[in-house]
Amino acid sequence: MDFSSILYGFQVALSPGNLIFAFIGVLAGTVIGMLPGLGPISAIAIMIPLSYGMDPASALILMAGVYYGAVFGGSTSSILLNAPGVSGTVATSFDGYPMAQQGKAGKALAIAAISSFAGGTISVVFLMLVAPFVADLAVTFGPTEYFALMLLGLTAISSLSDGSTIKAMIAAVVGLMIATVGMDQQTGTSRFTFGNPSLLEGIDFLIVALGLFALAEVCQLILRRKEKESKKKSDVGNLKLSKGELKEMGGPISRHSVLGFILGVLPGAGATIASFLSYISEKRLSKDPSSFGKGNIKGIAAPETSNNAATSGAFVPLLTLGIPGSGTTAVLLGALLVVGVQPGPLMLQDHPDVFWGVIASMYIGNLFLLILNLPLIPFLAKILAIPRQLLISLIIVFCLIGVYAVSFSTFHLYILLGFGVLGFLMRMFSFPAAPFILAFILGGMMEQSFRQAMTISNGSYNVFFQSNITIALFIVSLLSIFVPIISGYFKKKAEANEDERKGRTA
Amino acid sequence: MANKPSRWIALLLLAIAGVYLVLAYQLPEFPYAIIDSDVLPKGLGFLLIILSVVLFATAKEETAEEKEKRTIPKNDLVILLITAVAIFIYISLLEVLGFLLTTILFLLFLPTVLGYRKYGVTVAVAFIFSGVMYYSFTYLLNITLPQGIMPF
Amino acid sequence: MKNIRLIFLLMGAFMLFLAGCGNTQESGEAASGAEGSWQPEKPIEVVAPAGPGGGWDTTARAIAKLLESENIIDQRMAVVNKPGGGGAVGWAYVNGKAGDNHTMFIASPPLHFVPLNGQSDLDYQDFTPLSAVIADYAAFIVKADSPYNSMTDLVEALKKDPQAVSVVGDSAPGSMDHMQFVKAVKAGGVDVKNLKYVSAQDGGGMSMLLGGKVDVYSTGLAEATEQARAGKVKVLAITAPERLEGETISEFPTLKEQGIDDEFVVWRGFFGPKDMDPAAVKYYEDAFKQMMETEQWKEVRDNFGWTDNYMNSEEFAVFLEEEHKEIEALMEEVGLKQ
């Protein structure tokens, strides 16, 4: 590592002009990220034309700010409105939204902001220290490894449902079915599109998420519209965390900044898988898993840490290999090209100043995010104090604009309405939505990876047993299915024995 | 059967699985694929059939709690339906009347139906929210929302 | 009530802020250079038949911005995204505006491939070509330690066994990444019916190549250059008619110099709807030409690694017709034409 370059990077990033750009970037990113349907991808795409003719360093700092801001802005709508705009924030809504509903919106947002900051900052340190070494990880992952990883993600379904396992499985299968709609990538065959070109690219994540989560929740809010908003109105914006609560966040933050970073390095569904796996592993580690889904602090800290850590992880293949691993980094690559920076294997060697400048600007972007957002939180949280009847109407419009800003067609809005109805019915009959969305997100990639592997191997299944990583991931998947079953069995047995003993002594 | 709504759902799922399978069997063959595009859909169709059968067989009588969760007062049901229809009309008019006009109308209508009585606030919110959203998307962010019959 | 006011306050602040960093429209003097009698009277809709952030969108936004900021077109150029169906949704949208002189869209070779795959009823003949603007070329690359050192090596191996090599591209069979490779090796005499083609997702082609999961990556010149410069990959061939100028890229051999008579241009250009007024076509033709002579354009172009490839409406139409025939015949032969 080259300390003088890092110092230089910071020097550049810390010049007064650039600090202003960092500030503007973070603010713009947060605001755009909060707008319906606009995630980091659109935020950066929108900012690109603005950076023509800007000094490269300033443009980079602006973009880093926009990027982090948009990621955080997305969590806000997930927590406040149960409307996850980006797949990486779905898991945040599981505990974030219930906590906000308990009148602790400020607290939930503060936990998200702090965990995002910690996850982001810790993983940027990793990025500095180990980027060249983990770069290879990105390319060792081929179709078989991805298949195994997605499988591991799917095993999480069992722990995402508290009720009936069979209902969770049905939800997941239907989610997979929805994922098969559209043009199949390996053959170009249109599946279940009924000749409609609007369905060729499949159903967008946002439509499913806003329908199943946000619109279904709107129905519940309508039923409860006459209840008082929140009992302690004045407390909504309070973001003070007790020492104990901060301590509670320590564990998830340290664990998941590592996990998130590593998964983020893998091109593909990094942040999403990272946030789900973090949420689930935290739930499994917990002594009181039943408190998850009801506003558990760790349930917010874990996914928020890891989706932000994955964000930095995604920079590894971009900066060291020139491979954009996600939609967002692909747009970011475009943004870098505009300002005359070509990321790639030679970047560190040819332009160490730019490389470290990017990293320094990521630090600064993260820091600004925290500084800017903590004071904003009380205001944001007050959104929930808007009278219910108005809030309901605004959330509906919010979802509709969101989907329109992605699909630009009313056809998809009708589908959104359909998913809203489906989501409501699923709640009425206790079918969980989480396995549905998880299967929907992972399903497409899992199928494609499997078939890519089979094409390359000419149809031989042996290919799945030739890589150590693949085998290891299979084993972990098996463990994650069977360990809970077995331990559950023993627990029940122990409880039964206990009861018996009690019965006898009584 | 009356007390076991899961059985009705199982039958419905069975029907969905059937339709899905019929469509899956109609997928055209791709000459060069080792695993063709119909393999996963067929598998999912059969899996859903098995799961619905299991759901049907294991259906238990609904607990009082579950039943209560499902009971919606008639009044509320009407409101839910009105909301859904309002959204439907909103979508149908969006590209005809334009974002601005449709959204203003929607935001005037829905809060009132839901029982919000401060009309002044409703009007202000409808106009300002729609205006701010339209202006920021179309003019500031260059993401064009439908203009419709409005001149801007 | 208090809270409502707060929300408005927030929104007001937000508007002010956006106004601060948003692109303020420049009101220029009357558009110059238009010889015809036609002038735009209202904002022009530039349709990008894809979501924000992709190649079409980036190019459309860059060019729209330059046309506006250099005062070449004295009206707002509003980029409208119409994603879906690999372009088909956007084309259907533009087709519904026949005769409209204030709508255009950006396109590239998928305008041939998508209809030929049976995914759109509309093709280039349903629109009015305005101008071609830039060109890119396809590149076929292998890992640095690959046994194949030239396109000839690869073609020889494929002639012996079409299944010997696995090829990856970033889109489905029958689409551009696939067909540009098929077109090249067919010109080299390979039986193209049985090629082993894998479609990667999310641009994962490069990592599959570098990870040694596949043998060849069929991609664009821009993606290949930086990796080649770092010595991670070998560029077997590019589809340009002759060697390109510039550091590194001048080292890439063309298909032709390796005895394979084939070239393929990944053009990008603009089209209007059917029945556009010829005077309006003339106006836009000139506007694009003028835009491409500005210094600002040169900078943007060089940063993105694009090559100028201006064609006026007439030249463009002739070019498209020829290209379409060629691709159609090829797809028919591979059995992918629907």
C-alpha cells in the first residue's frame, strides 16, 4: 500500500471545493434515493450529464456522495413506508417498518444510518487493505458457484416464516414462477408473456416489492385508519439510542461488514443476498428469534450494515479488474469514463492518485452521509405523523410514480395493482411475503447459472462437484436446512422431558 | 370444508398450477439447448401441485384468532374496493389526462373518501405534492412523466 | 397542521436544492444552420427505448444535452425512457406517433436483431432514419493463457469441432453478441449451427472469461481494450474494416487481415417516426452534423471511446437496407429467424 498516495487522495478530497461537492452529492443522492422508484442507478445516471467538464476528482467525489446517499435514501422509504425501492433494502423493512410503526421511527432511521456508516466505512478499509487480493474471488465465481450461492440464499426461506412451512414453500414456488416470466436468456424463448413485449424483460423487482409490501400495507392502514397515528407523537423523531442499544448493534455491525464486503465483491446479486443472509444469520444467532420481524434492533442493523458493506465490496472488481459487478457499478463505470478515468487492472499502477482519490472520496461520502442525515432524521420521521388518510393516499401515489419512473408504461401499473391485491390476500390467509420476494429475486439467477453450467459442461452434472467453493456452499446449504430441524427436534424432546419431570414432581 | 379456508386456497393453487403447466408445455423447443427453457417451469408446476395437495391434506380448522384477522367489516370492505377502483381509474387516465391533473384529482378524492375532513389541507396537499413531483421529475431530473392534455 | 407545514417546507427546500444543481435550461438565440423551412416549435422528445443508465440512454442523454447546451436546437430536448422488450416497447410507442416531427429515438443494430427474433413487429423500415452518429466494433477475446493466438486458430478449431469452444456473450442467442460472432466464424467457413453459446447475466461475461469458465468472449471494443492493455486477455479480432488508430487499439487485428472477409459496425443513430416531414429530417440531419463538430462533443466522444460515424438520412437508409438483408440471411441459416 502506498501511503503517500492515500494522503494525496485525502488532500484532494478534503479541499474546500470538493467538500462542497461531497455535500451536494450526498444531499442529492439522499433526496433522489427517497423519491419513488429512483435508486442509485438512476441517481448516478441522472448526475452523469452534470459532470461533463468537471474536474475528475470533484466529479468522483460528487458521484460517491450520490451513490451512498441514494443507498441510504432507499432504506428510508423501506423503514418509513414499507416500500423498499431497491432489492438490497427489502430485509431492512422486516424490522425497520415495525419499529417505525411502534412510534420509534427516528430510532429506526438512526440505527440504519449508523449501521450504514459503520458498514460502509469498515468495508472501505477492507477495500484499501485487501482489494488486490480478493479481486480474484470475483472471477473464481462461475456458474456453479453462483448456483450454489443462490441455493444457500433460498434455504433461508424456512427461517423467514414464523407460521406454516408449507405456506412459506408455496409462496416461494409462486415467487419462482413469477421470475420465469419474460424472455429466457439462454434460449431467447419468450415465457408466459402472451405476446406482450412489455413482459419480455420480465416483471421488475420494484413492482413486486411495492405491491406485496407497500400496497398490501396500505390496505392494512386503511382498515386501521381511524386509530390514532402514534401514541407518542412527540417521540417519533427522537433518535437517541441508549448505550445498551448501541452495544447491541456492535455484534451485527462487526459480523456483517465482513460478510457484506465479501458477498459484495461477487458480481451479481451481492447487496441483496448479503442483506438477506445477514438478516437470517442474525436471527439464527439470536437467543430470542421470535422478536425478529417485530422491530428488533439487530434486525435493522444487520441488513443495513451488510448492504452498505456490499456496496464498497462491489468497487473491488470495478476498480481492480474493470468489471462492473452490478447495475449500479456499471452506471458508475460510465460516470468514471465521462470524467476520463478508465477503471481496470492498470488503474492502481497507472493512476494511483485517482484510485486512492476514489477511495478517499468514499470515506468522505460516508462521513458526510452520517453528518447530514442524523439531523435530518427527526424531520423525515415526522412523515409518519401526517394524518393517516392523507398518508395512505400519498403512499399510493408514491408507489405509482415509482413504478412509472422505472417502466414508463401504465401496463406495469396495472400489474402493480394486481400484486397489491395479491399481497393483501396473502396477509389475510397468512402466506408470508418474504419467501415470495426472496425466491423471486434469486430464482432467475439460479436458473440461468444452472443452465450456463450445464451448457459449458455439455450436459454433465459432474461440473457441480469439481469446485471446492461450490461443494462448500452445498454443504453449508444442507447444514442450514437440517441443523434447525435437528436442533428443533432435540429442543422439543428436551421440553417434553422437562414437562414430564415437572409433571412428576407436581 | 367451511371452517378450513386452506382447502379452498389449495384448490385454487391447484388450478393455477394446472394452467401454468399447460402453458409450460406449449413453450417452443430451442434446437441447441442442453436444458431448455421449459424444464424449470414444468418442475415448478408439478411442485406446486404437490404442495397444494399437502396443504389440502394438512388443512386445520381455523383458530378464532385467524378468523378474526380475516373478518373485515362491510364498511371497510367497501372502502377498500373504492380505493382499488380509484387506483384503477387513476392508471387508466394517467397517460390521457397527464400526471399532474390525474394526481391532483386522485389526491382530492381519496383522502375525502377515507374520511379526512380538513378540506383546505387536502386541496393544498393535492396541488403542491403533485406539482412538486411533476416539476422535479420532468424538469429537474429529466425523467419525463406523462404530460397529457396539460400544456406543460 | 403543523406537520403538514413541515412537509411542505421540506419539499420547498428540496425543490430549491434541485433547482440549484439541476441543469438550468439555456435560452439560446434562434437555431442556426437550418436551411430548410422547418423549425421545431415545441420540446422535442428523444426516446431511449431502455431504462436510465444503459448504452442507449447514456448516448441519448449526452447528445440531447449537447444539442441543447451548444444552442444547436433551440428547444428543450426531453429524454423519455421507454424500456421493455429489448427496444420493442419504445419502437411501438414511436410508431404510434407517425408524422410527428418532434419525436425521435436512438437505435443500434438490435433494431435488426429483435424483429428478426420475432420479438417486435416493427423494424427499421417502419421509421425515418435521421442520422447515424457513432460507431463501435465487436471484439472477440480470449484469456491471456489461451491456446488460441489468432482468429485463424480459433476458426480452425471450430471447423474440426464446433463444440470445441464455449463462447459467452452478454445477451440471449439470436441477439447482437451472439450473431456478431456467428457472422464472423461463418465467413471463416465454420458450421455455425452447433456452436456452444452461453448467455451471461448482468455483464458477467468478462468475469466468466477471466475465471476460465468459458473460452471466448464476444463483446465490444470498449470492454476489451483496458483488459488487453493490462495483458489479461488477447484480442483475436475486431470487426472493423481496417485497423483503428490509437494507443493499444491499433494493435488489434481485424478479421479481414486474417483472411476472414467480414466486418460489423455497431452503429448508433437516430430515427424519427414514419412519415416525418422531409424538411424536419433535413433540419435534424444538419443539427447532428453541427453538434459533432463542436469541441464539447469531441471530449465526450473520446472519454466514452466512441468513433465518429456520421451518415445523413439517405446514406443511413441505404446502409441499413444492406445490413438488414445480410443479417436476415444469416439468421435464417442458423435457424433463429422467427
